Amino acid sequence: MWSPVWLIVLPLLMAFISVVIKKQQYLLLNLSILLNLAVLYLAPQGMVIIGGFRPPFGISLNFDRYAFISLLLIQVLMLFATFIAGPLAKKYGTVLLVLLAGINGMLLTNDLFNLFVMIEVVSIASFIISTSNGKFTHTFHYLILASVGGVFFLLGAVMVYAYTGTLVVQGLFATLGQLPNAISLIPMMLIILGLAVELKLMPVGSWAKNIYGNSNVLTGPIFAAVLAPAFGFVFGRMMGEVVVLNPITGYTLLFMAIATFVLGELAAYRQKDLLKTLAFSSIAQSGLAIILFTLNLPFAAILLLINNALAKSILFWVATGVSTAYETSSMKGLRGVFYNHRILGITFSIASLSLVGIPLFLGFYAKVTAVMAIFTTGLIWIPVVILATAIIEGAYMMKWLLQLWSPAKEGHLASTEEVPEKREALNMTQIVAVCLVALILFVFGLVPQRVGRVLSVASQAEISQVETVAEGGGQ
């Protein structure tokens, strides 16, 4: 009775019902997420054959430990995101249900063509949700780039089928690995470029600075804490089971990821707008996760994705809340805002410190694990770049914390007369929800080894590539 198929079917069924019963679409959305959480724990893990036709003739889903961890993270954060968004989530309830079904399908599918279909479903829903900020030109920019990326991915999948006769993800890496580099080069590059748009890799991730930088209490958390880790996990699956790296594809991808990470952090440091800062920070962190997956370090990448998802959800909830309340997201306009919003300030501080990688927080364990793992690849210069860039990240996050907590200008003594008047940023129930996510992040930081043991099983579920970029790759 209990099957992972319900993770896709339930949100779609609720979406159709919500079209008929529009006033209950928010209730149906939350009910669907709660039922999905139940299915996650009750459904047996393993390969699921749909319709009785075994691959490559039928559709199959791969519900392994890797899929379980990613799906659990997405359902939990989706539940919090829709609850905190409140009225906006009610308005876009049907679209959010379709989005959830598409994301679950992406994380479960064992077929490249079905993955393309699910990516398109997620993209269409994302386009609609991004219009909630009223910046339609930004949505159009995103639509164009995502559409081109979708075409690239489809062409890559078609070429993979032409060369191998199958699109089944499991075992595809071994089949593609037998092809000469000259043949596998183009389809691999097309698949990488197709995913690069949603992964926000430069130069095709330029859409993110506007969508994230003009976000509201719905779009910011959905894009940064739900969509970003979802596509990160999909990329991890592709790197473990599909993409064969040779010196050209490997170093091209690595260069794009490093450029995204470094330039994103530098751009974040220069911002005087809180939402723009978080936008470029999100772009940079996406680049770091791709570096880890490219170097065949899934455990470190999964840790980073989870830390970023939890931290960025809190940062965007608080940032969009206070920005809406005070009608500005500039440093000058929000100076000292946490003086009258201390609970929000504490949660924002916890998320910021974890994102930077300060000890006692999950981010510290994630960053240390990442740096130590990269050292084992022999590419010594990459950890040096990461550590140097981490100083920049720490500098701008500390600068923002000081400005948001203290009403005084830099170098001046603070005065209560300079404190902005108190306005309601988030209501009490929303604040409690934000605190719960902050508590999860804090507790994970206190028991990182236990979290690591759980996630190590998920990372081992991936089929590791024998050769990494550091070793030259290819056949």
C-alpha cells in the first residue's frame, strides 16, 4: 500500500482538487506535505517499478537513502515555508502543490527523460511563484535562461540514448564510461549546462541575483531553501550515476563552480542591501556545493546543502519580514532593527554564524569536512581559495550583524533615539516556526558526529566515480 509513488501522486491529486475547491488550497497543501512525511517513513526503500514494465521499457523510481534524506529535508522546509508565508502561500497553493510534486519526482526518478519532464514542471511552477514579487522582467529573464537550459538537458539526454540505447540512471555511468571521450564529451557538457542554470553557476545563473534580491516571505525561502538544495541533490545524483568527467568537462565544470563561489562572495561583500547580499551569498554557496560534487565528495556536499538550506531559510524569513515591515532592505534603513526584534535577531545570528562556519554550529562541521576532504584529492589550491573566500564571507556577515543589532553609525556610540520604531515583521506563530528551524540548526551543530553518521549512509548510496578531476578522469 505504501509506495514512494504517493510522494508524486498525492501533491498532484491535491492540486487538481484545489482547482475545484479554491478556498481550501492552503489546507490541501499542508495536508499533502504531512501525508508525504508519513509516506517517507512508511514506504520501504528500494527500486519501484511502475506498471509492471521493468527498465528500460518502463518507469522506475529509486527510493534509496540518498533520496530519503533529500526528500525529508524538502518536505520539512516546504512545510515551514508555506506556514510562514501565510497569505501568499494561500494565494499560490495550487502552484506550490505542483512544485512539490515536481521536486519529489526529480529526486525519485530513475530515468533521464522523466527527470527532464519533472525539471520542466518545477520550472513552470517556479516561474509563476517568482511573479509574486511583481518584478515580471526578472521572471522573464529567468524563464529564458531556464528554457535554454532545459533544451540543453534534453539534447544531452537524446544523445545519451542514441549512444547507449537507455536512459535509466542506475548503471548509466558504467555504460557511458565505455565510450571514447570524443563521443561522451558533448552529451555530458549539454547535461551539465542544462543543470547549470538552476544551480546558479556563472555565467548562466545571472537570473538569481534579481529573483533572490527582490524576494518576499514566500519566494526567498522557496528558492533558497527548497529549490536550491533540491537541484543540488539532483546534480549529486547525476555526478554519481550519469556524468562521466574527462579533463575537458571536469575542469570546465570545476572552473565554473569556483568562479561562481569566489565572485559570488565578492559581490555579496560589496552589497549595501540585505536581500541582495543574501542573493549573492546563495549563488556562492551553490558554487561550493558543486565543487564538492565535482570532486566526488558527496558526504561533504550533502552536509553543506543541509546547512545552507536550514540557514538560508531562516535568513530569508527574517530578512523579508523586516524588509516588508520597514519598506526597505538597505543597510541604512535597517540599522538597529534587531533592537526591537530580538528573537528574530537571535535566529538570524544563529543562521549567519552557521553559514559562515563558526564552531558549535553545523556549518563549522560542514566547512571543516569539505576542506579536509578536498585536501585528499591533491588539489591543495582549492582549500586555500575556500579558506580565503570564507574570510570575505565572515567579514560581510559580521558587518551585517553589527549594523542590524546596533542603531549607531560605524565609529559612533549607540543611542536608543536612533532605534527604528517597532513594527510587526512576523507574527508570533511565524516567529515560533522560525525558532524551531533555528533550534534544529543549533542542535545539529551540537551533535555533528551523529548527523554525519546518518548522512554518510546517504552519500554511500551514490555510485562513486572511480576517477576524479584530480586524477585526470576519462577513459
